[in-house]
Amino acid sequence: MRNRKAKDIQAVLARKGFQQSAKSHHLYYSLYVNGKKTGVFTYFSHGPKEYGAALMNQVRKQLKFASTDDAERFFDCPMSEQEYIKLLRDQNVLR
């Protein structure tokens, strides 16, 4: 996966149904569907301003993307929130 700025990743998450909460020294982003919190989440530490390939791969796994292509589509914004939720349902991550 290509490098991305942490603030850009967080902005995409906020637009696609994720809500931020601060726990300890990390910022957690949890996916909400129809007002209910799901088990899909990722978190950011306050340190890195840019996420390289290794950290982006961890974020990809936390957000339950099976392929790098799907994750790139999500972060580049061609994938909508509804498409993402459908993808998670097709993978039996969400009901």
C-alpha cells in the first residue's frame, strides 16, 4: 500500500461511518452502522504523521480488507460507505 498522511486517513474514516474516541494515548476509530457500534476499528498513535506501507498494511487488516486493491479504493474514495458495509457483510464480518 502507498504512504498516506495520518490526517488524510482519519478524514476518510470520518466520512465513511467511523467515529473517533480517545482511549489512553491513542485515537480509536470505530465503525458505526445504523447508529450501532460494530467490531470494526482501527487506532492511531500521536506519533507518526505519515503512515508507510507497513502501518498501512496493519490498518488494512484492522478494517477487514481482504485485498490491497479494496483498501486503496476505500482510501482514494471511489468506494462509498455503503459499498464498504456491503463488502463487510459479504465477508461475514457484519450481519
